[in-house]
Amino acid sequence: MTIKSLPDHDRPRERLKQLGADALSSSELLAIILGSGIRGCSVLDLSNELLSHFGGLKNLADATIEELLQIKGLGHAKAIQLKAALSFGKRAYSPGHRNRYRVQTPEHAYHYVKDALSQESKEILISLLLDTKGYVITKKIVSVGTLTHTLVHPREVFFDAVRHKAASMVLAHNHPSGDPTPSQQDIEMTEQLIKAGQLMGIPLQDHLIIGSRSFVSLREVGLFQEN
């Protein structure tokens, strides 16, 4: 069955126009990029074959032109077209080195999160996931607490760190009272997360307590023990 033989509402281009890109499968989006199939193979079949051969979209995006050309019937023009489209998409989510934020000191982390935390009326715990050179991969809200405290389990803290393959992390949470003095609960939670990070191989570099106009670094007050 060819694309043209499908009802209009089942054609990828029509579905994207009517429903938006998020409603389409990876194979349908890929079919739109490729534009047409090859003799004896519709563009949807070709898209499914590509995804199956490379084991998913991520591996396909990492494939070289030479590897793409191993797919029967995929000529140089389509291979180059596909590589360009996938590389363009990757570039949109991989900003240049100069645009990334590097956390090397507690002050760096504080300035990155203060606007998001300093005026909140509830305690919010944020994780900054870092790569091997200390650049921020992403910022995640781990939990939202009550007026006075937030409850968190190590699995919640490290879930996104594992998923994003972080090399380390910095945590930060606010005190709605405006006083960044660490509570006993803050200290006990941090000690637990330090141990969990050592076991996970994703070290916790620091935990900041954010007040209305200042912050406290639990590393700077001596809670962290250097190896």
C-alpha cells in the first residue's frame, strides 16, 4: 500500500496539518522527511525499516551517511537529506558551548536558581544536573513541599540524574521564611543524599539553601567530606 492509497486522514502530512507533530509517530515524521519510498517499498515501510535497523530514533540520528547507505534502496540523496534533518534537530537541543552555563562555585549555582526559588511561598527542591565538565544539562523540580518543609526520597532525586546520564548534581531549595539557615532536617536529608550519590556514582556536589536575599552552601559550612 502506498501513501497515496491511504485515506487523507491517515496520511502523515495530513495528520500533521490537522493534529500537530506531537500526534504523529516517529515513523510518520520520518516518512514526511523522506518524502517518498522506493520501488516496492512505501515511504512508511522504509521509515519503519530504518527505525528497526538502527534500533530506534536516537541511534538513527547518530548514524553516519555510510551506515544509512547500507539500507537497501536508500540512495545518497535521501541519506544526505535524512542526515541533515536529524542533525538539525539535534542541534536545536544542543546549544553551542558558549551558550551553556557552567557551575564551578556555589555562587554560580545560586545565580542560576535564585530567581526561581527566592520568592516561592512553598519549599521547592531543584536539582541541577551537570556533565563531566560542570555544565548544566538540565534543571529539574524534584519536589514541592509545604509552607515549612519538603519531603524527598533519594529515588526521586536520582531518577532524572540517571535518565539524563548526569556526571554529578547540585541541589537547591528555598526557605519561604527568607532565612537560609539550614534546619536539622536539611542536614540529615543532605547526608542521606551524599551517601546515595556515592553508591550511584553520581556525586552530590552541593546543596544550597536559598533565602530571600542570600543563601547557604552546605558544602561551605563543612557538611561535605572531601575524598
